[in-house]
Amino acid sequence: MNPVLPVGDLAIHARPNLFEIDLGAISQFTRFIREYVGKDVTLCAALKCNAYGFGLLQVARTVLASGADMLSMVDPMNAIELRRAGETAPILVYPGAVAAPQTVSDAEVFDFIPTLIDLESARIYSHYATKPLRVAVKVDIGQERLGFPAEEAAAAIAVITGLPKLEVHIVNAHPNVPSPPSLDYLDWQLGRFEAMCRQLEADGLNVPIRMVASSKILSLSRKAIFNAVDPGQMFFGPFRAAGDVPWPAARGAFAKLTSRLIHVRTLDRKEFLAQAPFPIRPEMRLGVMPIGSADGMAQLHCGEVLVRGRRAKLLGNPSLEHTRLDLSGIADAKVGDEVVIIGEQGGDTITTDAVVAHQRHARIADLAMAIRPSVPRQYLEPG
């Protein structure tokens, strides 16, 4: 793998914090998903929340080069960013913006597929569109959040199809999956979607793309593949849901999160020890790194880090832009030393799984999303 400089011209002037992202792993997972769903299934990469924190543009280019057919996201500004960067693949924009003349214009100018969730929005898009516009229709099959109830969706699609300038290109849904998952409940939701699709066929309505399967759904059942899928988290690492998907787990997109020591000293405090910000021992050796809660650190650690290949416990809670370490057992630690928050150093590793378990996160993607933009990203290209 060949490292690429951190994104942004100012990255070299930033504090010595770094989030390393393995694009080779993302490429590997994309190829695996493609093989798993089959070559005839439309593979839509759901890159919500800045590609789950891994970086929208870099991830989009990687998944498209590795087998994805199209992209999806919630924020129209993300779609516009990709178009301005020269990306030409189809883009689906999930519900997230109010239908208005500007949103219609954006869909036309930047060539993305907006999602309709009610007839009023459909009429707005039809009224302000200046040319034929492909749209998606969201169906609610159990999430009770957005879209037409499954039993009403076919009739709504018939109305939308009859509106000037609108072409329903995608019909999609997002099942509700409780924890632990219930396959009976999932089957009931999929059955509602299937019944809606049968009604569309009976009504002579041809919607080219029918899509339900997110990462969690794909990990549970192949019944949900239909003719398109839109996983998101699966592009970044082994998915942790119950199921029989044999993920190649040798590597993940989250390669490493590091900082460096900017201060090291021995504490000699003898007074007001009970009021100290952490328990102080005689001759305790303190280290400080310049990453804190404003950078996401409070959600990114397992209580200890690696310095010179040895474990150092965090002292107290991270402050806004700094975190204290107990270096008492690492006598040779000095200013400038790398601190590994997540990743490998000197034969030891703090894994993403360890941090996910310590923080009680639901998924590895939660770690990347917790890393604030103040931490530069460095991309490791396949090599």
C-alpha cells in the first residue's frame, strides 16, 4: 500500500493527529459484495454521512472503480460535490431536503435522482421540472419513518407516473431490523414490498430498479436482493450482524488513528490530591497528546493507547483538545513519540473491535463517524 498525503492543503500544518484509511480494503469489500449479489444486480453504494466518516470523494472513486454501479446519499450537497469533482455515475439522493424550486433545479443541473415520499412533493417536482426527470419513490414497509405505506405505494406510483416530466426509475424501502433480528418480522416486511411490486406489474407500471437490501439486510437474507441493493457499512469492514456472509476479515478500511506526545513530565504534586483531575501516585509520569473531545476522542478509545509498543492508560477524561496518558511504565517515552489510539505498534494492536466494545458502539462505522474533520485523513492506496 502506498500512502497518500492527508487531504487538504493545510494538513501539513495541523496538529500531529492522523486517521489512516485503507482504500485497498474498501476495494476488496466492494469486489466481494459484487460477487455476493451477482453481476446482474445493480450495486448502489450508500455513502451517507461523508461515506460513514471515511471521506466521500475518495470512497466514491474507489467503490466505482471496484464494481459499484451507482451511489446514494441523503444530503444533496454531497451529490453536488461529487458532480463538481467530475463523477458521472448515477446518484440517488434519499429523502433529506424540502421539495422546492431550488431542489428541483439542483436535481436537473447536477443530474441526480431525488426521492419522493408524498404526492405533494411529486407535484412540486413535476411543476418546476424543465425536462424529463428520473425520480425514486420511497416505500415504508416497517420502519415507520419515511415514504408511502406499502399498501398505498402502487397507487401513488401510478399517480406520479401520470404527472408531467416525472419518470419513476427506482422504488426502494428500508426494513426495520430490531436487535436481536427477527427473520419472521423481516419476511413480513419483504412480503409487503413484494406484494407492492406485483401490484405495479399488474397495473402495467415498469419501475426498472427495485431495492431493499442494506448491509444489515444483506447479512441476514438473500431474499431481499431483488434486482438492486444499497449497502453502506459493508464497504468498510466485516459486518457484525448475525448471518452467514463469509467476510474476508484480514483487513478493514479503518487502518489507524494516531497522535503524538507533545508534553512529558514527572508529577510531584503533594497537596490537594483529592481534588486532582485524576488519581496521582508518587513519581507518576504524565504524557499529553493534542487530541481531545472536540476531535471525537471521547468516543474513540478503549481506555488505553500504545506508546513505543506498550500500553498506556488514559488519565481522566479527554479535555477539549488534549488527552492525558500515564507513562509511568514507559520510561523511555519522549516528546514526539507516536501514540496509537487505534491500530498496531511494536507488535501490539488496539483493534477497532476493542474500541467498539469499550464504547458500546453498534458498529465500526460509528468510530469513523466520530472522528471530527479536525483530524486529517490519510489514504492508503492499493499497492
